[in-house]
Amino acid sequence: MNAHSTSDTSEAYIALGANLGDREQTLMSAIRMLDKQDDIEVIACSDLYETDPVGYTDQPAFINMAISVNTTLSPEELLGRMLEIENQLGRVRHIRWGPRTVDLDLLWYEGVEMNTEKLILPHPRMQERAFVLVPLSDVVREKSDNISCFVQTALESLDERDGIRRWKTCNWPDESALSEN
């Protein structure tokens, strides 16, 4: 594959979640690790939300958030980097929707719709999940390919927003306010 030029930058949105260990520290580490990649730039960070577990409920509460990035990677390459970061931060997959140190989900990638064994874009269940939509609404920008309209419409049609509490503000890239706890 040819090297991308800077004009081939695409915007993407990533959901992050954690419910084991130091949840906030792990999420901020994941964001820093993404931003340190030569071909990924984190441009916005949602607030952090504490959320009740969904699906498998016998586990600790999650911290969920979303980020927007600019990248020259393809969606598959971006997903690969995200999975590497999950592994580096100790992600183990035992129980579907079970406890985890960190979870990174590629929600949306500018101008791309795809459905492969490894990746479905846009993410097929994000419109059903308040724990994804609420943080995502913090970072979507008006200009972004219908995503802001999609998120707004999905939020309006959600029955439930229970179990989501704004927990802390993220001041990316100046996260010094976060690390002074």
C-alpha cells in the first residue's frame, strides 16, 4: 500500500471503556498511546462518564468516553493499532461484555461503510447504547459527514439514559487537571 500524504487524513471516532483497575488512568494511557502514533492525532476528547454495566451486569461500573482522531491509516490498520493498545494495557477477553481493563471500539470512519469479518462501519450497535452516544455527542463536530445528525437523532430516540453519570471533564490535550488527583 502506498504511503499516505497528509491530505489523505480521515476523521474517525473511537469509544473507550474500562471497569477494572485504575479506570481513568488506563483510558488516559490508551489516548496517549494512540496520540503517540505517527499516523494518528487525537483531536478531541469527551467527558468521562460512569456507566452501569450492560449485558453481563455482575461486574463493576464502567468509565466510558469517546475521542475523535485524524488518521492516515485505513480503518483496518486503525483497528489493528487499537487492538495492540488494548493488549499492551492488559485486555483479556473471557466473557462477552465482561469486565475489562480497557475496550476500544472504532465507531465511525469518515466516508467509509463496510461489513467484513473483522470490522463493521459504522459500528452496528452504537445507536442503541447511551454509554456510547452520550460521550460521542461531546466530540462530534457539525461538519462531520452526517455523524452529528446521526448521533443527535439516535440520542433523541433512545428510551433509556439511566445509568450514565458525568464523572469528570477531560481537558485534552492539557490533561494535567486529570493527573492531579
